[in-house]
Amino acid sequence: LTDHFTLANGLEIPSLGFGTWQIPDGDDAYDAVTTALAAGYRHIDTARGYGNEASVARAIADSDVPRSDVFVTTKLPAEIKTYQGAVDSLAESLELLGDDHVDLYLIHAPWPWDDIGSDHSAGNAEAWRALEDALEDGRARSIGVSNFSVSDLEKLAAGARHRPHVNQIRYFVGHTQDDVVAYCRANGILVEGYSPLATGAILEDADVDAVAQRYGRSVAQLCLRYLLQKDVLPLPKSTTPSRIAENADLDFTISDTDLALLDALEDPTA
Ligand code: A2P
């Protein structure tokens, strides 16, 4: 848990993050983040769209861990594609987080959720200018995107002053988006993986279970370790204390043979 990846601007990011998607605001989010911090997580991933930033911040503030030891990510809602909208939304997030900066600020998606797949590159370029300004004046220590394809990344790069430090994508055994990962790698963009357990769908997979048993590990641990060995930062979500701890215990190594076996598996959600 002390391990980290280093972003292109030199900022260190703890190599395991705690995902808070679908954890309701209030006691649920507060308790989950409290448990995660006690279990050793030092990286919390939230979003304006999750509605739980205030509870995340309260859990960090009430913990024994100094705020400066925790890496906090939040995100610009996918619907906001204007410069001023992005400036205002970051201000709201900082207010909810009770802070003057966030460690990583992401554009949540290249398109609004009710318009998936359509071209919003002009809006993304506008919003990106606001993220670049936040990076330059310190409101964000690093900036990036989420759910961006190669084409989305190429369009963004065309007019940008700064390239994204991170692209956060849906990534799990059997769903590895190799074209996006290759582009990110070639351009110094760290890949973060959300839904690293396929939101639970991978846990019943007999092929994955057979590999996990060889290491005396759970399927969840094997799947998270798989991301680390692919240089993809895992963001597992759980509200169950025993699982939160289990998901942070990844101190083992998957052999090259087993990595190749996992690489060849089909998408469990397809
Ligand atoms: P819960 O939150 O009830 O503990 P993902 O990170 O891919 O989105 O997956 C999250 C889902 O996987 C949640 O339903 C979560 O359940 C479950 N989960 C998380 N960690 C584990 C684990 N170690 N063992 C079994 N299920 C897990």
C-alpha cells in the first residue's frame, strides 16, 4: 500500500485507490472511507456525480490520517462541457471537499450520459482549458479524463496546453481495452481501472477461480493484482469491511504463464 505510480508531472499517486461509485452519501460513504483509511488506503476516488464528496471529506477529516497523506480524486460531471461550467463545478467540489485543492481532477466522460458515443470534442476542449487553468494555479495537483477512447484523446491533444496525466477506464480481466492502454502508455498517461471486479461479475468465474486457488488468494485479490501487474491502477469498491481489507492485501506475484492465461479470457459481462 505504500507503493505508488508517478504521474508525468512527477506527482506520486498511491497504486491502489478506493472507489466510491454507488456508495450512497451519508453514513454509507462515511463508514466505507473510514474503514478504507484504517485498512491503509491512502487514495480515495470520488466524483461530483456520485454525490458523496462531503461524506468522503468528513471521513478523511475525522480520521487519524493527515489530509496531506491522502490522494483525493474527484470529477467534472459528464454533462458539463463549457469553460465556466467547469470552473463553477470545481469550485462546488472544493467547497464540498472542504479544501482549496484536489489531487486529481478528471473529466468524467467524453459525452453526457444521455448522449453516449456522440462527438462533444469542442465542449471537451473548452472544459479542458478550465482543468489546465486549475492545474496551473494549484486548484488541481494533476488533471485527466475518464472513459476517453483513443479518438477522444487525440482530439483533446490537438488543442491542449497539457496532456492528461490520467485516463480512468473500465478495466478488468477479459476487458482490457488494449488500444486505449497502448495509446496512454505511448503518451505518458497513467491508466486507472474502475470496476476492476467487473462490478462483481468476475467473482463467480471458474477459470479465474482456478488461477486464484494456485496462489491461495481470493478471486478479487487475483483480479486486482492482475491490474497492478499490467501497470493499471485498480479502484475497487466495497462497503464490506472484511472485503475492503482483503482488497488491499495484494502482496503476491502472478506468474507470466498465469498472466497470459488471464489475458486470453473472454469478457465475463459480454
Ligand atoms: P460490496 O460493496 O457489497 O462489498 P467493482 O469494484 O468492480 O465495482 O466491484 C464492486 C462489487 O464487488 C461490489 O458489489 C462489492 O460488494 C463486490 N466486492 C468488492 N470486493 C469484493 C471481495 N473482495 N469479494 C467479494 N465481493 C467483493
